[in-house]
Amino acid sequence: MTSGTLLRQITDYANRADPYPLYAELRKTPVARQEDGVYTVSTYWEILSLLHDPRLSSDLRNRTPQPGCALPVEEDPGLPVSFIRLDPPEHDRLRRLATRPFGPPKTPRRIFNMRGELAQMISELIDGFQGRNQVDLVEDFAYPFPVTVICKLLGVPRQDEPRFHVWAEAIVAALDPNPAEGPAERQRASDQARSELGLYLAELIEEHRRTPGEDLLSALALDHGPDGQMTSVELIATGVLLLIAGHETTVNLITNGMLTLLRYPDVLKRLRDDPGLAVPLVEELLRYEPPVQLLPQRTALADIDIAGTTIPRGAPIWLVLASGNRDPQRFSDPDRFEPERQDNQHLGFGSGIHYCFGAPLARLEAQLALTELARRLGNPRLVNDPPPYRQNPVLRGPRHLPIAFDDLSA
């Protein structure tokens, strides 16, 4: 089996339900050039090293076309890229501006103070299961919960979800390195969605400027810190990022989490009996079934020698986070789900300058959601296993997760 064939299999939807045996095969060559010119990095220490290496760029404009490798996807010229697609110093300035109203040091209690509201949202969604003995956990819980949270946090009207859901789907589809449709069609749809979502947020931001609230969009629009203030287009691009990233990955985290718990009923029972288990359990979920499987949009700024291979300047790099999380050189018995695993420094939220700054919120959402689902669902069980998965291999999670149960606790 060649490396190129392996990568095609990893991105093939037929293997979406269980890509982990393919990752194990990929780790036999920690850094490997694929047939299309992409360099895959699949082992923990090499991934961690590159995530902290300033010679690795997130800006696709630094990529050199490789023989047999498609040109990088261009962003919509009408809207600048979000800061996760930029390098220092511009990345650092925009990230500092975005994080000021979100958490420490300026607003250290914002997420902590949301606990009560989050718990209420969870209770109301589970109350909606009354009179039923089967639900689709994605449609009935794992999607509406984080969407409601991010709308509340940003100051986006929850009733507008049907509008931005369509745009978000098109934008996220552009992350798929192996789309069902052609890359040009996919990119046109993504560009149009970004433009429409940008126009929607531009109007909303102006409303918040005129009548500010306690939400993030108001804070970002009016904040003046040491780095100055975001321009209007920077604010719109950041709003697009926060709205989409603020719920897409959390849907997967909660859904993957419940799927795993139903496959490990002894752990589900332990969580029901001991809610304190939720904290290490979510950390192990982030290692064992991470919502973001790989980062396919990195580029070498210089020749990089790593694991006996030289990655040439301008070459595209894929960091396979989910493979690194199952690396036996870093984690003992890595294919076992072990909530009380010690020294669990996983790659579930990345690392380095692009570490997910929404991690505290995602952790809290998953901890509260899984604890309450475990407590209230009587004898929950999977209707089918494996469930149908989302098409995208980057943001991997079930598209639907039918769960049957006997009753609900109060």
C-alpha cells in the first residue's frame, strides 16, 4: 500500500466511520510526501514541533504549486481572511483584539458566568424529549445547543439560524480536501456564502454599534485596546469565524462524546454516578475522537528537516492531529478510551499560536451536556452503529445519531 493510496483512503467517505487503522499505517512513515505533493505529518512529536515552528505558515499565499498538486483555494476577494489563516505579526494583532472581550485578562469570568445559562439550555432541550423513546442526538440536541450558545455570546438573533446555517454549511464544505463536486464549484459556493454572511453580519454589527449590549459583537465593535481597533472588514471576517467555529466543532465534540459513551457503557454509568468524571472524560474524548481530525492548510516557509525528511519551502503540509492523538510513542494503549488517563496533553485543540481560544467554552459545553445526558436518559442505546457520518474528513462527526431510551429522569 503506497502513501498516496493511504491518503486517498483517509479522505474517502467509505472510511469516515473508522479512519484510525489507516492512521496507524500512516504513522509508519511519520513525514511522507504524497502523490499530489502534499507532505503528511502523522506522529505526535513531529506534529507538536511543527505547530510551534515559525517556519510553518497558515497563509496559503506562501504556497508554491507542486507537480501534481492542486493550487491552493483562494479566499473571497471581497472579504479578508480570518486571522487563523494569517501569520504573525498580523495574526497576533487580530487574535489579541478578538480575545480581549472573550476571556482573560480583560474579561476573565465571561465563560464561567455562562454556566447557569448553559445548564438551562441543556435542560430545556432534554425536556423536549418527553413523550418520545428515540431522538436524533444531532438534530435534537448536539446542534441546537452550541448554536444557541454562540448566538447568545455573539449577539446574533437565534431566530436567524435557518439563514446562517445554509451559509455555514457551504463555508465548511470548502474545508473538504476531497469534495464530491469539483473544487471550483465548491469554492464558488463558499465565496458566495461568505459574502452573504458577511453582509448579514455587517448590518448586525452596525445595529450593535448604535445600541450596544453585553455581547461579543458589541464589545469588538466598540473596544479600544493597546492594539487599536479592528477595521470594519476585519470585524466582519472575525464575526464569520466566531459564528461558524463557535458551533461546528462543538457539535462534533458532543456527538462523538455520546457515541463513545454508548460504546463504553461502563464509563457512561460511572459518569452518571460521578459527574466529576466529566472533566477528564472530555479531555480523553478530545484525544480519542477529536472533532478536528487534520489541518490541511499549512505551508513550509523554508526547507524543514524533520523525522529524516526534508519538506521543501512552499510545500503544502497536512498535520493529522487525530493520528498524533493515537500515537503509541506518546500515549500508552492509545486505542483504548480511558477517561482517567494521566498526562493527557492531546492535540484536540491544536497547539502553538493557533491554539483554539474557544477551548474553555467548548470544554464547558461538552462537560455539562454529556453529564446531563448521562443523568437523565434511562437506558440509552444506539439505534445503529456506526451511524451515518458527515462528508467532511476535516470536521469528522456523525451527521445523525439516533438514540433510543426507555424514559427520562427529572
